[in-house]
Amino acid sequence: MPASHSFPQSTDNNAALQACLTKAVEGDAARAQFPSEENFRTQDVKPYNRQYPYTPTAVILSSISGADGAVTVDLKNLNQLSVDQATGIATIGPANDLKAVNEGLHDNGRRMIPHGTSATVGIGGHTLVGGFSPVTRRAGLTLDALREVEVVPANGIVARAPASQHPDLFWATRGAGQSFGVATEFVFQTKPEPSNPIISYQCNITSPSSAVLAGSWQAIIAGPQLPRDLYTLAFLQGATLLVRGTFSDALALASRIPGIASGGVTGEASWPATSADLFRFFASFR
């Protein structure tokens, strides 16, 4: 017989929890389900591994919480975004995805922070694990723009963690934040958007040798004089290397890569438009 896993049962505690959760969702029964409801197990718990028949005390957001006693916190309502026009300091809630951040900063003074290229990734998790960006070589990671984080650690006490007040907590959240609490607000130092149009490029390189393809491109991107504005992605598909990216100036690729079959500028656009194009490009891989 498989082992059964369930929360410790206490009528008073469960009733108090149910009342608290019901209040939190403003009485919307569709957003909070409890064991007393019909079809709770089949429709809300939705067991998939019969070896571990978990029995939740409540289901607010269908998810894989990991084990009995774990709590999944839905932060979707923490979607605030504002920018201090005098300092460029942006206060951003973790529910904003990268598309919302990109557009929100543009609409609030044409500002930007380094961020990734997947539109639906949330800024919270993205920041806490680093946040690689097309402008990382010049502007750093997303977490390099972070100046302060509001976090709720295991003791439940809300803490503001700028480097000047809680240096250890601030340091820990910049790369391992999920291990120390629930981040509920981020404060970033933004930069002005690039003033010049960003050039997008793409080229196809062919060669009977994958080593030649990889070596040619590696020689370019490893160059000590490589401009920090250059962003590149390389996809090796058999005898063809597809290279795509952005830059702030023209690229003389044909003279530097043997076997280049086609390539060149695919467009010039502003920072938000270039980000939107990269969002669409990466969405096509899903």
C-alpha cells in the first residue's frame, strides 16, 4: 500500500485557515477550494502520482508544491510599477512579466534595465537568479541594477533590504533569493534607453566541418576588442550556423567568417521595438 501524506488535522485550525483564505480571495469561491467541497480531489487536487496521494488542506493555485506542509504563494496581484523621474529609480512588483516591465519603463520616461528575451517570464524569479540580457555585456545582469528588495523571510516579518541596512540579506537575494524568503517588491536603478536605433542582424554560415563553423564564430566573440554593444546567438544545425543578434553599428561579417552564405542587417529599431522582436523570436521556439 502506498504511504499517505496529509496535513495534521485540526478542526479549529482548518476552519480559521479556510476563513482567512476565503477573505483573501474576497469571497470568490472559484479561487479557493477546500476538502469539504464536492469533487475536491478529482477536480482541484488532480492526483497524478498514485504512489503519493497528498491531501491538501486547501487549493488556491493548482501547482506542484513538493510535499505536505509546502505553501504556494500567488503573487499575481503585486504588479505595481512606478519610476521616480528625478532619480530613475523604478519600483516594480514581482508579478510583472518582462514584456510589462519593458513597456512600463518605456512609458515612464523611456527608461530600461537589463532583462531577458522571454516575454512571459516574471521579473521576480528572473531577477533573483541573475537575469541575462542582450545588453548584459555593457549594462550587466538584471540583478546588477537591483538596489533594494522587499522580502518576507520564514519568520513572516516584512524586511526592506537595501545594501546599507541588511547587507547579508541583500547579497543573498541577488542570486539565491528563493532560498531566503518571498520577494514582494524590487527597486531598480534604471538607465535611459539607447538613443540610437539598434541594428538587428542575421547570417547563415555553411561549412562541411562543424569545427570550422564553431571556430570562426568563437574567434570573433572571444576577441579582446569586441564591442560591448554586440549581442549574439548562435544555432548550429548540421552544416549551417545561424547567427542572430543586435548591435549599435554595422557589422562586417562577410570579411571575417569563411563560408558565409547570406547575412546582413535585418532591421533598425528602438530599444522597446527590438525587445518586442526578440520576445516574438523566442516565443516561436515553444
